[in-house]
Amino acid sequence: MKLPTDPARNLAALIRCPSVTPAEGGALRTLEVMLKPLGFSVERPVFAESGTPDIENLYARRSGNGPHLMFAGHTDVVPVGDEAAWTHPPFAADVANGEMYGRGAVDMKGGIACFIAAVARHIDKNGGPKGSVSLLITGDEEGPAINGTTKLLDWAAAKGEKWDASIVGEPTNPDTLGDMIKIGRRGSLSGGVIVNGRQGHAAYPQLADNPVRGLMSLVDALLHPVFDKGTKDFQPTNLEVTSIDVGNPATNVIPAKATATFNIRFNDTWDAETIQAEIHNRLDQAAGRKKYRPGKKTSVDYELVWRDRPSHVFLTRDDKLIDTLSASVAAVVGKTPALSTSGGTSDARFIKDYCPVVEFGLVGKTMHMVDERVALADLETLTQIYERFIEDWFGQGLA
């Protein structure tokens, strides 16, 4: 049987699986077909939780005597949006002008396709790495992230699995392949502020209590002053108000309630508990100010609701992992990648609790966009980087 050494062929097979989250869409079955001829054992556990969709995941391992490297990623993709706006069908894997089109091409079926090709080439040339290689692949990264990587890690660890290092194949490069390795991520926390007022006629404000005025005080306190000026490894903490709503279609009615939602990305000055305490303190102080509510004797009546689970800030300090990957990138593309903690969150936030983890994949310019696509040349280059990394991280010994 022909080994899956061609990343473009691997990716085309994956793109043709319509695995829009939470659907498996045939993607995990396709991976299993690729991996078994390479000597991987493959399991596809399904996890469930009330109120969320059941999710099928994949864990594959090729065992050897030596260290254990995990490659992590996801086969689920975001919806295609307006399919008529695509130049090429989103699940056809068409190639035009040296680029392959399709949902998931860069986020992140492309990274998976390249890693499998790299492992296949290494096995074909050397007989296999001196150690174990596993793939931890979820179908829930673009969804709630409840029945995916976090439960798959727990499941594997309960079976006795231990890892020495991990690469997450997310598209980390902003402009060209080799720009950036992610060595950590800021924390993320979302919340909502609800201000209760008293409804009334806009012409008689003395008979009402406008919650918008109270909300303005609270939002102002969330945005000023700045939380910090950043640290050696992280950007400044930043809070963005993402929605303000009163649910009021009338222009002459003071509403009874006003709400604001926000998301804060915090650096290692804080943890989830201390940043929550800071926000509570800011809101409590602002609730008693009279700036927007002159003449009001009472404090702003508000509730603070935390949404979802916080993502914790982390920084990877494993020199072998970072230095080997950096050297592999430099050897293939001729430049040393920047080490960054910028951007949003990824499943690395779960993996960090089990082993050192970094992220490196394709160029992310078209992820989640209409006409998501990847250059065929980039697929080959990333495969060569992964192959070089496998050789150097494990050493040249055979399994």
C-alpha cells in the first residue's frame, strides 16, 4: 500500500470530508485509513455531556522505545458561510494557480496532512523514530471545546499515556511560513454586566432610573485605566466590550435593564482569580459614582455574570522542544521564527497541563474566510519542517 507521503493528497482527502463542527463528516475515518499502514493503533472515542453535541475524537499511537511526541489538532471546521461566494466549492479540494481551496485547508486539516506526510516519509526512509508518536485529534475545537481535547487527554492519561512534548498544528504564521512559533497564550475570560433600572417615560426621568447611565459608569471603569503595560513575554492585558443591549425598540421609553458583555485577554501579571477580583473591584467602585447619574442617592444595581470557563495564561519553557523546532524551521526556510504568545486561544491551553507544548503550522491569512486556501508549496515546506523536527527531536536511531 502506498504510504501517505504526499501532503497535498492527504489534505485533499480531508477537505472532501464535510466535517463542519460538530459533524465527523468522514474525516476521522480518513485519518484512520492513512495511519494504520504506518503502524499506528487507532481509537475513536466519543464523549458526551448534557446540553452539548456528542463528539467523536481520534487517538492514534505508534509505539517505540524512547520519548513520546504528541501532535495535536482538530478536523472540525467552521461553517462555509455563503457557499455561492466561493470561487471553488468549499469541499472539493480544487487546485488553481498553485493553491488548494477548501474549508479547513489551513485551519487546520493542512497541518494534520503535513504531519502525517512527515511521519510517513520518516518511516519510509528510516523505519520509524526512536520513540513513540501519537496524534490527538478532536472534532470539537471550533465548537464548545467540551467533548474534545480536554476529555480526550483525560481519557488517554487514564489509560496510562504520558507525553514528553507536543506540537499543535494550528496556523501560526501571519504572513509567510516560518514567521512564528507560539510558545504560550494569554488567558481569556468572558463576562456580562447586567444593570437593573426602573422603566419610565423619557420625558419624566425623575420617575425612572435609566440603567444605561449606570452601565456607562461600569463600562468606563472596565476600560480605564489600563490593566498593565505588558510583560517580557506577553502583550498588555486588554478588555473589549463586545455587546451593549437594552432590548428596547421604543425611542421614548427608558428601559428597565441594560446589559454589556466583554472579553478580556490577560497576561502573566494575572491569573483567572486575580483578574476576576480586579474587575469586581472596579465595578464596585464605579457603582457608587455620580458621573452619569447626578442626584441619584443609590448605587448602581448591577450583576456580574462570568461566562464559560476561563482559559489560563501559560508559557512553555522547554528548551529542547523550542530550540529543535526553531532550528528545523531555520534549516528549511532559512530564517529563525519569532517566538510569540500573541493571538487567541487554542487547545494548547489544555495540553499544557500534561506536557510542554508549542504551536506551529501553516500561514493563517485565509482561515475562516470564503475561499480558504493554501499554497501547495507551503504544504511541502511544512512537511519538510515537521520531518526535520522528527529526525532531530528523536535523533537518528531507528525504532
